[in-house]
Amino acid sequence: MNARVVSGLAGVVFAVVTALVGLDQGAPARFLVLDTVLGMIFFGAGLLAWRRRPDIATGAALTLCGGLWFLGSYGPTDLGGLSAVGFSFERYYDVVLAWLVLTFPGGRRDRVARATVAVLAASFLIRSLTRLLVYDPPALNPAGCPGCPSNPFAVAPNAALLKTVEVATGTTIVAAYGVVLVLLILRRRAASLPSRRILWPVLASGVLAVAAAAYQAANLVSDVTRDRGLLTLEPPWDEVESWLLFGARVLIPIGIAAGVFRLRVAQGPAARLAVEVGTDRGPDRIETALRQALADPTIEVWHWDGGLRTWTDEHGAAGTLPQDGDGRSVLMLERHGTPVAAVAHDAVLLEDPGLLASVGAVLRLSLENDRLTAQVRHQLEEVHASRARLLAAADEERRRIERDLHDGTQHRLLGISMRMQDLRAHAETAGAPDVLFDELEAVALELREAMREMRELARGIHPAVLTNKGLAPAVRTLARRCTVPVDLDVALNGRLPPAVETAAYYVVAEGLANVARHSLASRSEVRLAVSSGVLVIEVADDGVGGASPDAGSGLRGLSDRVAALDGAMTVTSPTSGGTCLRAEIPRL
Amino acid sequence: MPAGRDTPTVIVADDSAVVREGVTRILTSGGFLVVGQARSADELLDMVSREQPALVVVDIRMPPSQNAGLLAAERIRERYGPQVRVLVLSQYLEPDYALRLLGAGVEGIGYLLKDRVAEASELVDAAHRVAGGGSAIDPDVVAELVRNTRGAARLARLAPRERAVLGAMAEGRSNRSIAGRLRLSVKTVEGLSAAIFDKLDLQPGPDDNRRVLAVLAYLDHRD
């Protein structure tokens, strides 16, 4: 923020100074305007790009170019030191621009490009120092140079040295520009579709500007060696030439700024990816979404199978994870230091450093979300299954107790009863007193009562008729035993799964028990029917209503039992009267 | 009672040895000739086809499946008809079992709670009735039907004595048996029975068995 403001102020100061210098020198209005305007375009584009993407150096570099442009424009003045500095350090912006277009949008590690820019910068520096220290126009011009400013920095004017250095550095600079041009063209050819979309304004304007710079550098060499330029142009062609060169320079800040703005647009894929990954549920949804979001049809998504310790593709097939290199790059997604997934992609996607980072963040979130969802779903299934198992085990245990009561305890009681009869017979034969007979009779009665109670107990634990004969007779018995008259409407064909029959039986039992206990009803109705694969159970009465579905652990336990079978139970009991207990259980 | 020419033969089937032995003793002293004891439904069917007894006393619960005894009883009714009568001993106070067993007819069929084994005379009485082609429904089972409030409401128009006679009729007793049990004269029972049929709008059946069916159907009716 502060650096940007300072740069902006520097731009304004430069523009004003340049305008004042131009006015002072009586420069033609055309040059005055062009020099100022081009510098301001550099500053403007640089500041815009800087504001848009403060994280990359492009914007700042462009404003630097603006400053260097203004500096160079003081060369052809008669302002002594200012002119010497301007002339010595002219066209440095071309070095910065070459570096900018080669590395755009920053973060590229290209050795050849770096070496080329280094050679370029070194040549510029050598030339600048030479010009600054050995070039003094009045001293070197034997014919005199009216109006030529003297160079206060020139310590040892030397025309021969200057010429040698000019030719050597000029030639090197032209060659370096040639390399830059080749690099730019190669980069354009290697770029993937999305990065071409970002890069083309930068590369196109870069090629133009570097070509212009190369032409001008070559022109200078030609001027020094042959005393004339490459092309001897008559008016108006010299005008056309200078306009073309100017145009090439104007285009570059605009092109680079446009590239920066496209970078911003290119971040959109992360958001688009988030949306697509979130909605699509196909097996290869991440791969498809990534390919679309990044316009890279070569993208492969790999998942790490921690159990098997292998990489699998989106369809679950095991394979070998591609390696970096050969134009491919692999983005590794990790969780707590262990790999989760990897994205193999075209290496050119690395050209926008923010892109893969944001896409990686979205993917990491999405994969984590998938993992948590799967985990919760798995746990839910486990709980569901274990609840059903618990219920089945409890039911089986009740059946077993009922069997044991009948086959064990009851037979034992019967055995005792029969021995009591034998005892009675023996007592009769032996002529026992009446008091003994009375006692035997009382014990026999107790025994019969015990057997009756045991029968009721066994039936309460598990009604055998439900297992043996099914829901309809079991419910008939419940209705028969209810103290409130019950209308039965049972429409069942054949048997249902045991768990369903048991749950339905308990729904009716609890419903009728509540009718008898709380409703004060005069009639009740039990309906059982199978409708589109679902057993519907209804126990209704014409009583006082107002029953709470939460009242009593009986209903809650029942609700759990029904839910364990994927069913649902509701209690409708308005205070205006009447209660209806309704349960629906899938037939499984 | 010594086994004579007219002594009815019987096979006792129960998976409990105690009960098997006990029932055998009671029936033997009650005038039956026990010609076999079966421990399973298959054994019973086997024995019946060999011995062709007059009566089978079978536990409703027997191996292999929970109600194999009941299934065997139904099979015997189907296959041998009136030649082999069946008295089922049951742990269950479920009228549905009794009613289903009765099916189309009540001749020579009985459904008694197992508790009755503790009352030798009741068991012997029921066995004789069934062996003689009659029927025997456990009084508790009849009570279960009668205690159905709907039935009770409809039975409210009967006098207490008439209700007692109705219950005894449902058990499968003849007028003579009812008279003996309620300490009434046969004539009185006949009168009460006519009054009951009149009040309940039932058609008096031509024989005791039809009468049982009509009464049971009436008691079980749910409208």
C-alpha cells in the first residue's frame, strides 16, 4: 500500500519534471507529449496491476519501467549531469521488460532466461559505466559541439574505448534480445490452453517490444560503426519508423497489465471446482471437475489407499503414480503428513503459482469432506445394524426363555402335580386323616395357580402363537383380552418376517394396553394392512385423547423398535378426543 | 381297571418323559390301554400307522419344530378321520389353536391345557369323551372366549345359570354331562339349553357336536 502510493507519487513527480524539462528545452510538443504519456502509461498500468495482484512483482516492475523511461528521456537535453545520466542509463526499461515477459507472472525458474537477462543487464551496466565515465561530447567532438552539454562524471574521455564498448555491448544486447525472442516463442508453443489465454497479451506485446528494442540496439551499433542507421529512411518513413517503435513500447505495459488481469480471472477455476465437486457425485467427479476447471484434459487424480499402500485412480484401479518431469507435474495432497491424493497435470499449470494452490485447497477440503461423510455414513450403518442385531438378539433371548419355561419349568411343575396325586392315592390307601387330604388339596391348588401364572408369564415374555401362527391370531388374542371392545380389521396374506411380526405385535399390545389404561374409550379399532410393501398398523380409540407420545417408556421403546426396522411411529392424540397410534414398517 | 376287549387303545406322545409316564399312568388307571409312547411327531405318526389306536394324546409342542405336535394332530385327523381320535395337550391358552384344530368338525377332537394332567379325573373324562367321538375344549379356553368383553356384553342377557350351561356346552359336554357337573336334572339342562338358543338366536343343532360348533362360533364371533 505505502510502496504503491510512493511509486504513484514518484510517477507524478517524474511526469511533471519531464514536462518541465521538455518545456525548458523547447522540445517539440509531439515529443514532449509522447515522452510524458508513455511514462505515465507505464506507471498507470503498473499501479493497476500492482493493486490487482500485490503478491507478484509485475506491477512494481512496470512502475520501475516508467521511472526508467522518464530517466532515459533526459538524455537528449543540454542539462549537463542530467543529460549524462539520462544518456548513460537509457533504455534500461527494456531489460526490466525482458525479465518481466520471460518470468511472467513470476516464480518461473528458467535457467536460460535468467542467464539471458543477466547477460543483458551486464551489457547494459558496462555500457552505462563506460558512457558515464569516458563520454564527454565537447571533449570528444573535435569539430566542437555547440550546445552539447559536458559530462561532469567523465573522468577520462576516450572515444576509442567508447566505440569499442558500444559495439561490443550493443552486439551482445542484440544477440540477447534474439535469445529472448526465441524463448518467448518457445514458451508460447509449450503453454497449455489456459496458460496461453493468460499469456498471449504478455507474449505478443513482449515479442513486439523486444523486437523494437533489438532493432534500436542494432541501429545504434550500426550508427557507431558506419555513422548511419540500418535503414536510411526519407521522410515520411522516418516518422513511420519512430511511431512504430513508440507503438511497440506502448503496447507492452498494456499487454502485461492485461495478463495480470487474466491471472485474476484464471483463479476462477478454484471456485468453479468447489461448486462442481460439491454437486456431482460420480466416481470420477473430481477428475472431471478438475479437467473442466483447469482446461487440462490430461489431468489424472490418484488416491492413496493407506490400507493396501498403493495409489489408485478415480475408478479404484491400482497403478503407479506419475512422476514430475517430461512436461508433467504432480500436486500432492496430504493429511497429517500422509498422502491422501495426488493430481498429475501439465507442468505449464505451474505458471500461475496461485492457481494450483487454490485448486489444491479446494480439493483437500472436498476430499476431507468425502472422508468425513463416508466415515459418518459407515458409523451410522454400523449403529443401525448393531441396533437391529441387539433387537434380534433380545427377541431370540425372549423366545429361548419362553421355551425353557414351557419345556423345563412347566414339565417339572407337572411332574410334582402328578406325584401329589400319587401321594393322595397312597394317603387314601393308608387311611390318612382328613387334615392331610385338605393340606394336599391346598398344595395342589397352589401348584395349579403357579402353573397358570407361569403360563401367563411365558406368554408375556413371548407369545408362542406369534411364532407358530403369525400376527393375525396373536393380535386376535390381544383384542380378545382387551377390556375395551376392539374392532379388528386384519388384512394380511401369509406371514411376515419375524422381526416385523414381533414389532407389530408389540405396537398393538402397547396400543391396546394404553387404550385400556388411559383412554376411557368405549370402543377401539385395530387395523393391520400391507400397502405397497409397508405394513401399516393402527390402534385407534374414541377416548379422551391428549396422550403425549413421549409419555411412558413403553411408547419410546416401541418407537426405537420400529425405527430399528426402518419404520416410523406416530401418536396422534388431540385434546379434543381420540387417540391414534400409527406405525409403518417396511416388510424387509 | 383291567384291559378288556372294549378297552380303548391310546398312544401318548410327549417329549418329556415325566409327562409321558404320568399321562400313561393316569390313562391306564382311567380305563385305557396305552399301546405306545412317542417322543417326537415323527415317532407318533409312525406308531399311529402301525397301531391304529382309538385315541392319540399328543403334546402340542414337540420336536422337531415348535408346534410339531399340533401339525401331527392335524395330519392324523386328515389321514384317519374318525378312526383315530385326537386329544391335544397344550401349554397355550389360545382359543385360535383350539378353533383351528376343530376346523370343520368337532367329532373326536379335544384341546386341553396341560395343567389338566394334574387333575386325573378331568383328563380321563375328556379322553373318554373324545375317544367316544365327542369333543372336549378346556374350560379355561372357553372362559377365554367368554371373557371377550364383546361376547360378555352379548351374553349379558343370559341368566347366570344359563351362562354356566353355555360354557359347559362349549366344552363339548352332553346334556347328561352338564347335568352331572352342574348338579341339575337332565330335563332342567334341556330347558335351559333351549332357552339359551332362543335368546341367542341360535339354531339348535341335531347333535351335541353341532351344538358345540354353533356355540363356539357364536362366542368367537366379532361383530
